[in-house]
Amino acid sequence: MSRSSRAGGAVLGLALVATLLPVVPASAAPGPVAPVVPIVAPVLDIVFAGADLQRTARVENGPRRTRITLDSTVLFARDSPTINRRARGRLDDVAEQLTRSGPGRLSITGYTDDLGSAAHGLTLSRQRAQAVAEVLRGDLPKADYPFSVKGRGEADPAVPNTSERNRKINRRVVVVYTRR
């Protein structure tokens, strides 16, 4: 590249910058200044979420807490609390991830959709959470990972139960890990 074409490029670059920046005359007086008001707010954990390739789990990682949402339609047959054989490998992956994170408390909560009676959904959600806990308990030392297990049935839906697609999202088991 010749010296004149480099100089031409520099002039073109300066001309482009000059057109993009506002021109403020030196004689312009600053306008009224608004008062600065300090903002005080609580510090929230930064959470990074992701899903696995099979879309069987959504993982939200925070500094001290990890929330793993497992798709119940992948883990269980319809209206069943028995874990599918192929889903056991996914739960082994979850246990491995928790082991890498170190000792901590686990809260395992099952949810269902709004189909069927509320009592049936509550029972099924408890049974599913317990089934997940039993698989994880086999992979995690009891002393290092205390568990709490509960079912919430159709309470606390992730999305409104207005379609089969949404109901599928609401059928889930949530594992919350809190590092010690």
C-alpha cells in the first residue's frame, strides 16, 4: 500500500468519525445539571442457565446454589413414579456434577400439571421426587449431602397449564443444591 493511499484512508476514517460524533461549539454553556441520586438495592446472585443437548434438564448455576430442573416426561412414564432405565444415566450425570461441586444440601421437589385430581397430583409429585432422591442417594455420600424431599403437585406451575405443551413443562422434578 502506498503512502498516499494510507493517508487517504486516514482522512476518510477521520471524516467518518467526524460525521458520527456530535459537534458541540466551544461557546456552548452546559445546561442545568440534574442532582445525582444514589441507588441502594440488594445484591442478587448472578445465575447462568443452560440446558443439556437432549433437553432433559435445565441447569441454573449461581455462586453458592445450583438449580437443576429435570423434565418428568423424560424421567417417568405417563402417570408413573418409576424412573425409566435410560433416565438413570442422566441422574448419574447430575450426581457427578454435584460431586464436583463439593458437599452441600439438596432439596428435591416434584411437580405435576393440573390434569387429574389435586390429591393424585400431590401424591405422584412426592413419589417422583422420592424416586429421584433414591437414585441420587446411591451416588452421593449421605453425610456430605443431606436431602429434603417434597411434592408440590400442581402448585407453583412454571407456566400456565393452558396447553399440553405447557403441561409438559410443569411436569418436572427440581433439585436445588446449596454449597456448604
